[in-house]
Amino acid sequence: MKNKSNIQIITKNDLKNLESIIQLPTIILNDKKILSINYKFQEMLGYSLQELRKSNLIPSIIEEPKKTSIKNIIDSLKGNGDIIKQALKIRTKGNSIIWGNYECTLISYESETYILAHLINITHKKEMELHLSKILRVSSLMIEISHAIIDTDNIYSIYELILKNAIKSINHAKLGSIMIKQGNNLKIVSHVGFKSSSISNFEIPIKESFLYQKTNGKLDKIAKIDNTNDPDITLYRIATNDEDSKYIKSTITAPIYVNNSFFGVVNVDSTKANSFDLDDIKIMEFIKTNVEIAISNCLLYQEKVHLSRHDYLTGVYNKSYFYELLTETHNKSTACEQSFNLVIFDLNDLKYINDSFGHLAGDAVIKDFANECSNILGNRDILSRFGGDEFAGIFLHCTVEELTDRLNNFLSYLENKHTYFKGNCIKYSFSYGISTFNKDGQLINDLLNIADKRMYSFKNKYKKNSH
């Protein structure tokens, strides 16, 4: 029967028949005491009625939601209806985690109000939901990386984004690093959670890396280290920013392969031991695959960008990209009312070198000039190949007089230099012309024409003086 408050009244006989009447894990309790549990409930959680009563364990074994209050549930049932349904994350006596859906209703026993709650184990379903949620989150983060590659040609920005997203993707990961192969070493290119003073410019021999140690040198699979204090593990103690632990205690390390060659490693770490499980390794497998694709695409994109901007023979900027840089320099100089110098270079007597030693010798001279000329550039100066044997340069932060001295000294150096090609000693020189923004004109075409005319004037004088 039910009382006036619509609460089911149970008797002592009902409690005795609890096992046979209800086949689901069941508990009867209020905010003062636990009245009863059935065998199914004890089997699920591992606790006896006496243990639960003695220690008042119910609040402490509920992991989520943390602030579940028996009194609040009773009040809610009184106000909102007969049954409440909710999911709980619970820690069992054996220290494992289960997820359960509980359904509860109010009952009255000996004039006192209790909750009668049935618990249905949904651990497998919840784990699948959480795993799917992780995969969706990781997929979203990997898509973010793919989009970033389109927006930037800076590989180091990509490394940073990859690392941050890998740490976001794996539970309990608080810090990490990406290390790239350089010769026989691995060098840090991105890090999160470590003290910069401890890790900047850090590099180690590949043979001393976690990955090498755990894969017996094969570098062919993801490795999990549960405790870096393991005496069989060589650990470089790099200080972290964690206030509770100065060094990492556990890690997952994955190899990165680009074009089927070992490229480096990505590590996610924790300052607590045993932080990662097999599910985290599965997530890391997904991350590893996408990281390899992302880095391959970024490097391919960088290569395409490089080829679109640089001359194939000399490696300096090509003419089309030089015009972009010249326009950019011109606009900045106009806005800031600053000056810059434009220089046109032309190699002297390249036709003679081609006719005498072959066009490959001429190419060797062009490459040598570009290499030597790059050595006289300032940090922000620009050099490009403008035509067959013609180059153009933008020189900043120097006067015409200073630049003229620099170029004349460079010319003297080349005149006394011996360049060898297939056993032949080849000597070459160049002519140049300078125009200065604002002083000689303000339009780009005017500056180019003036520098070009002065270059030919220099060439004519140079030839007369050489004969």
C-alpha cells in the first residue's frame, strides 16, 4: 500500500524477501543509515552490508558525480515524482571502476523514509561511449592540424600544435615533447610542461631514447613506460613545471616515420607513475598515423613553396618572388619614410666561359656567385636571380657609400679568387648598379631602370679598364 505522500510502505517480511523478489543489485538507504542490500549488490561492489554500514562508504566510493547527496535525492523524489534515473561512476572494493545506472524510488519502513535503488551495470556501454568520444575528439584535433598546414609554412608551428593536441587527446597526459632525428641524435623541436632552461637545445643519442630502449633498437612501435624509475630505463632528468613532481614518472613514446624513414618521436608524459593504459596506446596509434601524414604534407607543402619562390640552380629567390619582396619593402619604406638600396648585378663575360668551358661551367660560376654574394648580405637583405647571369638585391640599413665600398671589396675578392670546374681554373667578375629609394625615385620601375643603366655604365668602364 501507499501512504498519503505516495510512498510505498514495506514491512520486515518484504525485507526478508528482497533477494527473491528483486534480481537486480539493490540497496535501501537514507542519509542516516543503510538499511539493506541484496546479494547482487554485494557481488557487484564487493562490500558486505556490515562494511558499508561501518565506514559509511557510499559517498566515498562514488567517483562521479562527486557531490551526490542522499538527502538531495530524497527531496527531489518527494518533489518531482516516483522514480529518478542517473548514471554513477563507482569504485569497487577491488579498486576497479564500474559505471552503473541507478533507478530509485521512495519507500517507508517503520515510519522512516528510505531510497530503494536498483543498480544496472553499464560499464561496457560507458567505456564504448568514452572511447568513441575520445576518437571523435582526437579526430577533431587532427583535422585542426590538417587545416593549420594550409595556413602556415612554418613546420615548428605544426610541431607545437601536434604536441598540444596529442596531450589534449590522452587522459592524464600533462606534458610532452617532439624530437626530430639529426644525424645519430634526437633533438627537441617542441615541448610542453618542461622548464625551458632545462630542455631548450636538448638532444640525446637515438640509442639512449625511451623508444630505442623499449623496442630493442627497432624503433618500430609505440612504447609505454609505466615507471621511469625502473632501473632498466636510462632517464635524462629534465625538470618539469609541475609543482608536485619535478620529473616525469610515466610516458608513451611513438615513432614518427616520413617517406618510410625514421623521422623522430612524439612523447606524452605524466608526473605520476602508471598513468597510461592500453586505450591510450590505441589513441596514440591514431595520433601517430595522423602526425606522420601531417608532417609529410607540411614538408611537401614547404617544398612546393620553396620551389615556387627559389631559383632551381642557385637556391636564391627567383624573379617573381623578388618582385613580391620588393613591393613589400617599397610599401614599408613608403609608410615609414625610410630608404633602401636596389642593386642589379650582371656577371662579366659569361658567354666566354660558356664557349670556352661549356654551359655546365657557366652554371657552376652562376652558382658560385650566388653563394659568395649571399655572404655579403645583412640579416634582412635580399638576393635573387633576375635572369640568366643577372641578379638583383635589396640592401637595407646602409648608405650608398657604405654599400659601394662593400661591393667593390667583394669584386676585388672575386677577381683574385680561383674557381675550379673539372680541373679548369676559371676566373670571373661582375658589374653592378645601385639606385636608392627616395633619392633616385619612388616608383619601383624607375628604381629598376636606374640601377640597370648604372650597371651597364659600370660594365663599360670595367671592360675598358680591363683591356
